Amino acid sequence: MDHYDSQQTNDYMQPEEDWDRDLLLDPAWEKQQRKTFTAWCNSHLRKAGTQIENIEEDFRDGLKLMLLLEVISGERLAKPERGKMRVHKISNVNKALDFIASKGVKLVSIGAEEIVDGNVKMTLGMIWTIILRFAIQDISVEETSAKEGLLLWCQRKTAPYKNVNIQNFHISWKDGLGFCALIHRHRPELIDYGKLRKDDPLTNLNTAFDVAEKYLDIPKMLDAEDIVGTARPDEKAIMTYVSSFYHAFSGAQKAETAANRICKVLAVNQENEQLMEDYEKLASDLLEWIRRTIPWLENRVPENTMHAMQQKLEDFRDYRRLHKPPKVQEKCQLEINFNTLQTKLRLSNRPAFMPSEGRMVSDINNAWGCLEQVEKGYEEWLLNEIRRLERLDHLAEKFRQKASIHEAWTDAMWPSLNPGKEAMLRQKDYETATLSEIKALLKKHEAFESDLAAHQDRVEQIAAIAQELNELDYYDSPSVNARCQKICDQWDNLGALTQKRREALERTEKLLETIDQLYLEYAKRAAPFNNWMEGAMEDLQDTFIVHTIEEIQGLTTAHEQFKATLPDADKERLAILGIHNEVSKIVQTYHVNMAGTNPYTTITPQEINGKWDHVRQLVPRRDQALTEEHARQQHNERLRKQFGAQANVIGPWIQTKMEEIGRISIEMHGTLEDQLSHLRQYEKSIVNYKPKIDQLEGDHQLIQEALIFDNKHTNYTMEHIRVGWEQLLTTIARTINEVENQILTRDAKGISQEQMNEFRASFNHFDRKKTGMMDTDDFRACLISMGYNMGEAEFARIMSIVDPNRLGVVTFQAFIDFMSRETADTDTADQVMASFKILAGDKNYITMDELRRELPPDQAEYCIARMAPYTGPDSVPGALDYMSFSTALYGESDL
């Protein structure tokens, strides 16, 4: 650093004790400074019609020095002294130095006497101070100024050029390419940059100096041979010359600033449009999926078999487990994207985004609600259909068993029944029979009636089961009805014929006196016992369906009661067999001529013993079946308890987490980043809970596979848990998004954490219902407490801003936006319009060439595609209307 730098310019401040060391100026640097500073002074003095030849001699009387300051400042100095004496010269120089000091520059060790004496070092230091103050100090580029600002400007302008790397104001300029790049960047038609070579610095430097002098009105302040021949060119000479380029291109700098502003606005608009397109596509895809899924869930065509219905249930589980969860995520992401887009639009002063008709978030939620309603109905229908088919299978099997037993009884009792039984009942053999034969016929008929009455209950059961199968829409009802009708018709016909034959026999009974009591007694006791055994076999083979421990215990108790009757039944069997043995004894004893077997019944002792043995075999089988069913019901009860234990923990856990998230969203604990971190940790802990939900889903699937339809151990169903879990995930994601949007708003609006806490405290105070929203009256009270004095019209205007959908409530995000928007420094349509006017050179229109020259290619084409043709009286071919385009960007007109 040199001794004559100004105190104000931080780049060249130094302590006064370094002065003597800096007086030893390098001769090469001194030569460069003489030439550069002389040319710089003459570039301004010529405006006043004069110039200097020798910098240390021509400023000694102070007259041209004062004139130089008047030209570069545009101000009048004090009247100079015209005398030739030393005192007059010192007075003039002091006036010049006082003027420099009045501009905030503190001169160090520079006095009027040294200037008047022609001290070259002091004179160069004084001129450098003037150059710093009036040519360099006011340079400002991206929050940097003076030397750093000028260096940053050079770096920005030369960045696209190969072999140019500006890092300082000395050796970075030796090859001359930096000067040529500055000229080519602003006036590309003046230099053919592609033909320049880095190894030819003299040509490069002379080309730049000549072009600058001829076309840019920048005098030749440097000598190419001096720069090339010096190891380290003088920094101040280079800075002085480069500052002339900066001021020469200052108009282009304004255009660049305007272009940057337009680029920024267009980039925001392009990003928002992309977000809108993404939202529309995601919403359309989600609605299309819902539209395709609902008809599938509304298809309630029942299947005829249990296997087919269980396959439908398995398909529904796959939908719940594999297809729906990704759509839940898409729906949540859609809401997050929508909220983020609206926040960005508010922050960039753009109108709110209104999705196309039918694609609002509310439309998505309504469609989703319809989907879940149909989904719930479909699951209930599946379970009811499975219950119905299970009941049908049980009834159909029961019908077949009872019908088969009845038909077997019919065929076994009267082999000639079809059609011989009717013929037997219609025959009139009693007319020619003996008395004993008549008695026998009458007893035989009584035994038949007893047997017929015993089967009446079974026929009624068969008809009742057939009726229930019809009511439950059994798929094979026609064959069931035909079989039942055949049995009933046959039964009615038998009843009528039996009654008619009894009447005939009773008319003949008065003529008959003898009857074989033993055969009759055998028949009377054997028939009901045989019926009892058949009933017992039917009951022991009857299939059963139970759903609880209590039901199987009831069947087990009934079975034990049945087994307790077996000893008495065995006694009855022995008694019946004793009657038959007594008949045999009488026949053998009295040599009775018996034609054939017992005339009153076809039941033989062998048949009774055979059925009795069958009953004894069926009892242990029934024991085993009941034991196995009891074990199955115990297993089902364990499944119920296992599911209930988990559900009773998970259900309250989800509710507690929902309440905690609600409290977090309205409480203030730390910064927004702290809250966001806490929420994300909270979200992670919730996601980590997912394996327990999956475990519960597995238990629920086991319950459904076991066909368990109720659970007294819990009030929670899997549907409650699923809905609660999905709501919990959506709520934590939405709360995190709200905090992110608050951070985005805070950073964009420049709100401090203290202000954000103050806003939250005010909001919570007036959120009297603690719902996370203020109603209209609470919001009005909040504004009054913060010093707003407004009438109804003003309050209505504010409400239209914070509650554009007229829901009657104000969210915290809307409250923050309102509190910060009136002081926010955002772009406006007028600012963008003014920027376009700069690029257009103050014209009311802009051309495609101007847009392509000043803006990046993609944003230039964006403007060209959307700008309407300019139709004003001063229009030219290809003119574009940037004014209507600017207003359209902010929603003030159509784009």
C-alpha cells in the first residue's frame, strides 16, 4: 500500500509511520502512475478546454487543481488567488485540499507546501486520493464497494472468457486479454476476441487501448511496453484505467441489473407454473385411480361357493395392503405440495393458485371419503356373504342328511311303497280274513300309524330347512325344492290312505276278538325305540357350527346328558328283545302256526342290535369331534384376547399422539427450526411404531381366516386402527409442512425469531377455543390489541386477505402472512415494467433481439412466447408489449 491513500478508503489505509518506507516508489511504477494519472486528469480537464503536460509542475499554483475538482464534482470551489507568489499558490492548493477533506476524505501527510514545491510523490498521492474518492469509491456491485466492488465487477464481466482470470489489479492484466474481454462483453462488434492470443500481450494491450480511445472515449492512460516489461504493474494505474471502463459501461450495468430483476421474476413464475402442472397431474392421477377403484368396490355380485368368496376377500386384503398405502402417501404429498405452492405464491406477491374444476384439495378429500365409504361397505358385504354361504352350506348338508334318513326310512319300512305302499293301504284283504287275521291287520296298522307319527317332526324339519334355504337364496334351491315337494306329497298321501284304512279296519274290529298281544307289544315298543335309535344316530352324525366356547360347552353338556340315558335305553332294548323271545317261546311251546314274520312290524332283533351297536360306535366319534371343536374355540379365544390386548394399547396410543401433535402445533418451545426438528423426531418415532400396526394386521388376518366375527375383549376394530393410523401420519406430515411454510415465510419476509414468538403468543392468546384458528371476533380483538384502528370496510378488506375462501376462521399461517406482508420488500408489476423499459431503451415496446441480448436464452424465449404484439402508434415490426406482460405476471390481467 502507498502512503497517499485516503483514510476513508479501507483498501488503502495504513499507519503514518509507514510513510517514509512508501516514499521509495518503484521507478517503473512511478512512470506508469505519471502517464496514467496525467491521462486521467486530462480526460476531465479537456471538458474545461485545458490540459496538463507535467503533473508535478502544472498543479503547483493550484489553479488547474481547483479546476479539476470543479469538473469531476460538478460543484464550485472558492474563488482562487491569481497572484504568482508562493503564498497565493499555497492558498489555492489548501482550498483544493479543504474541498477534498469536505468530501469525507482524511488526507495523511499531504500538505500544500509539498504540492507547491513540486514533490512528485505527494502530487501522485494527492491525485490518487482524488481518483479513489470520485472514480472508485462509489462503485458498488452486489453489496461490495470501492476496490472489491470494482474487482467483483471485472470478474463477473470476464467470467465467460477463456484464459481470463482476474484476481487483482496488477499481474492479472499483463496479457491484455482482461481489457479486451471487458470491451468485447459490452461492445462485441469492436473486437474479434476469437483471434486474440495469450502469448501476444503487446498486441492484446495495444488493441484494447486503441479501441477504448477511438470508440469508448477512454484516453490511453497506460503504455503496453511498460506493462509487459514490468514484473508487477502498478496497481493504482491499472485501477484508474479499469475504473474508466466501469463508468463508460455504467449504462450497460443498469441494463444488466434490470435484466437480473426480470430473470428473478420470470424464474419465480416458471417455478410456480411447474408446481401448478405437477399438482394438476398428481390430482388427475389420484382422481382417476379413485374413479377406477370405486366401481370394483361397488360390485356386489355374490358367488355361489365359499372358495370364490374367500378369493374375493383375499383380493380385498391385497388392495388394502399393497395398492392403497401408496395412494395414501400421494394424497398426503398432494396436500403438502398445494400448501407449499400457495405459500410461495403469497411470498412472491402472486395471486393464489386455483386448481382446475374438480381438482381442488376439497374435491380430492370428497372423492377419498366416497372411496373409504364404499370400501367399508364392501368389506361388510364380503363378511356377510361369507357368513351367509357358511350358513347355507350347513343347512344344505343338514337337509340332505334328514332327507336321506327319511327316504331310507320310507324304503326300509315299506319296500313296496313306491307305488306298492299305496296299493297295500288300498287293498281290502280284511274282507276275507279270519278274526285273528283281522286282529293282526288292525294291530299292524296301529303300529304303522305310530311309526308314521314319529316321523312327522322330521318331515316338518325338512320343509323348514328347505324354506330357509330359499330365503337365503341358495343357488341349488330348485333341486332342494323338488326333493322336498316329493317328500311332502308322499307324506300327505300316506296320511290320507292311512286314515281311510283305519276306518275300514275299525268297522271290522267289532267282528274280530283275538289278537296276538305279544307281537303288538313288540311292535309298539320296537318302533319308538327304533325311531329313538335313528334319531340318536342322526344327532350323533349331525354337523354343528359354533362361534364361542359357551356354545361348544352347551353341545358338550347335551352330549353328556345323552350318554347318561344310554343305560336306560339298553334296558329298553333288552326288554324289547325279551318280548321277541317270549313270542318265540310261545310259538315253540304251543306250536302256533305262524305264517311269516311279525305281522305288526318289520323291525327285527338283528336290526335293533345292529343299530344299537352303531349308536355305541358313534358316541366316541362325537366325543372326539366335540373335543376338537372345543380346542378350536379355545384357539379362537386366544386370538381374540391377543388382538384385543394389542388393540387396547395401540388405539389409545394413536389418540394420545394425535392430542400431543395438536398441542405441539399451538405451543411455543424454541425456534421454528427447533420445533421442526422436534416434529421430525416425533414423526420418526411414529413411523417406528409401524411394525406394531403390521403385527396387529397379521393378528387381524388370522382372526378373519378363523372366521371370527366378534370380540368382546376390545371395542377397537382393525378399521378403527387403520383410519386412526392414516389420520396420524397425515396430521404429523401436515403439521411439519405448516412449520416449514412458517420458516419459509419468516426467511422471505425477514421476520426475527422474537417476532415469530410474539406473533405466536398473540395468536394463542386470542385462539380462545384452542383449535389452532381464530374466528372473526377473536381476530378483530387481536388486531385492536396490536393497535389497528379500523372500520368495517377496512376489516372486511383484511378478512378477504387472510380468509380468501370465506370460511370464517384465520389460520396461524394466514396471520403471519398478514403481519409481514405490509412491510415486505417484494417485486411489483410496476418495478418489472420499469426494468423492461430500461432494457428497451425507454421505448414503450421491446423487440425480440433486445430480449435475447439482455436475458438468458430460456427466459428470453419464455417472454417472447407470452408477450402480445405491441399495437401503439409508435409500433415497429416485431414490437412486443412488455407492459401487459408485466401486469399479467402478478395476476392483474390475463397472461
